[in-house]
Amino acid sequence: MLPRILAALTTALALAAVLLVSSPAEARTPEQGYQSSAFTATNKARVAHDRAKVKVNGCVQRFAVRQARRMAAQQEMFHQDLQPILTACGLTKVGENVAFGYSSGSWVVTKGWMRSKGHRANILDGDFALLGVGARRGADGTWYAAQVFGRR
């Protein structure tokens, strides 16, 4: 009986070791890391100002990534037309923050958007419940970031 328990325990430990070595965090791309960091920093700012956390939403996420990709490709910061997002994602309200030149997702939120009246207003808008964050590097290595906020 004891040999079976030891064998089962050894197998379980070996499986756990394999799972730890190949964790999803290690497989994350720099873009995903930047986006995740910005998402977390946004929710920290909202909670610090007594706002509900926003939730990730696939539809607004696609628009945020697309915008970051377009800005990085053109190496220029600009806003996108928000009307298609309202329609495609079935939203009643949408907002967008864009930026470039910040080395991390947490910095773009804390040192960029939260220090700008209009961007800060989007982050702290209690009407918004959904968020997508996109981040891409331009050919020169500069980060371009976009947040798309939504309300159904």
C-alpha cells in the first residue's frame, strides 16, 4: 500500500513540476505583458478612486489591439473613429485613450493617462465597465498603446 502511495505522490509532484516550468506567464509576449500591466494599473486607479473594476471584453480588446498596431505601423499617435466600436460591440458608450513612448503598461497609466485630465476622466468614468488594451512597438522600438472603454 505504501509503495502505491509513494508512486502516486511522485507522479503528482513530477506533473506539478512540469506545469510550473511551462506556466503561461513564461509564454507571454512583451505585448501581452504590457497590455496586462496597463489593465492592472487601470483597475488599481479605479479602485483607489472608489470605482468598480472594468472587465476585459474581447470585442473592445480587438479594437484596442488594432489601434495600437496601426499607430505602431505608422509611427504616429492618433484616435480611431469610435462609431464602428459602438455598433460592432453593441455598446451604448465608448471611450479611448492613446499614447506612445511609455516603456511599460503601468507607466502609461500612472505617468501618462492619469496625469492628463481627459484620459484620467476615461479611466475613472463610472459608466465604463469594459476595457480592452492594445500595445505594439513601432519599427524604432517605441511603444504605442490604446485603451478602449465600453458600456453596454
